[in-house]
Amino acid sequence: MKSFEQIKQEQASELMRLIEFAGSQARLARALDVSPQVVQNWVKRGRISATCAIEAEQQTNGFITKEELRPDVDNWLTEQ
């Protein structure tokens, strides 16, 4: 089982990977329809919101998954 610190590091690393994929924090904010301040807060916290992780997975066509971005979330809601 992974420790809290390991999960926290994974989240921060995957968030940086997502930002790199998008090209910048500003581009990621536009792609996910959030303000640049929201993305900056994610960077400070070291993780993206679970809701936006779902959107990020869709925007990257699954290249970066919600599970990679938020390994701490156990039960993802799925659309029926």
C-alpha cells in the first residue's frame, strides 16, 4: 500500500505532466474552462480537483487518466 507522501508526490508529478501536455498553466486553464488562479492553486496544493481530472482525461483523449491524476480517489462516478 502506498503512503500518503507517495500518493501526494504522484499527484503533483502527474499534474506537472498535464500542464506540460497542455503547454502551460494558462492553456490548461482554458482547456478545462477554469481560471488561471484555479490551476495555480492546484500547483500550490499539488493536485487537481477530481472533477477536473475527469475533464482532463477527456481533453487528453485518455493520454493522462483521472486515475493517474488522482490516485487517491477510489470510487469514480460513471455516467449510465
